[in-house]
Amino acid sequence: MLRRLRETGPVVLVPAAWTFAVLAHVGTLTTRTVLIAHVVMTALLVAFLVLSWAEMTEGVLRVWRTVIVVGVPVTLAGVAGLLIRPGGAPLLAIALVGWMVVPALALARTAPMLPSEASARIATVGGGLSLLGAILYGAGWFLSSPTVTLVALGLVGVGQTAGIADAVYRY
């Protein structure tokens, strides 16, 4: 059962994480709730690494192992940013933009390694949407536009969810 959760869990966790990000941006979630989510996400990432390390040594899985390794300190930056008041905003930005960009780069890197043209296209488009979302997020911040910010988060969520859904379906 634990193996099955590791294989299919990300297809639920990725969109859940971006949904949380949207809800946090619109003020629906408290800082404490977001902090708890970051701590839980860190624990899940570490558990996934410990349980899956030996299976993720080559090809696409190696790339995603690297994403998770990088993702642990990126997520911990978010934890620290939520604990440091005031002044935690730069750490929160590292966490948010890190989770936009690192998986986007991994999707682009793994696209040529995938077994079908359709999967490669999904990864390429998903990575592109995630990078576009990161750029738009920066523009939304610069313009102080909540609408642009939410569209950006939506693009990232859709792009990354498409990539992981295809991977789980193929597996």
C-alpha cells in the first residue's frame, strides 16, 4: 500500500499544493494553516526521498529525485518565512518561486526522455505553463495585481498537474 501511495500520491498532492497557494493568496487560509501545510509537505518530501531513493537512480526518476532534494530546503525556506514576522517575505518568495521554476525545468528536461510523443508534449507544455506562471507571478507582484497573480498560480498548477497526471497514468 505504501508503494502505491508513493506512485499515485503526487497526482493529488501537486494540485492540492497549488490550490493551497491560491487560497493563501486570497486570504482564505491563516498563516498557521499555511505553516502546518509547509511542515507536512516537508515531512512528506523527506519520507518520499527516504522510501524511494534507491528506485530513483536513472533517467526521469533521477531528475525528479533531484527536484525533491532541492524542494526540501525550498519548502523549509517557506517554513522559515512563515515563522519570521515581520521580514519573512523573501523566504516565502524563494519557496513559492522555487516550486514554480524547479518542477518546470524538470518537466522540460524530462520531456525528451519520455516514451511517447504525447507524454513529451504534455511535459513540455506543462513546464512552459509553469515557467509562464512564474513570470506572470513576478509581473503580478510588480503591478500589484491580484488577478495576474491568481492567473499565474493557476497556470503553474495546471502545468504541473498535467505533467504529474501523465506520469502517474503512464506508470
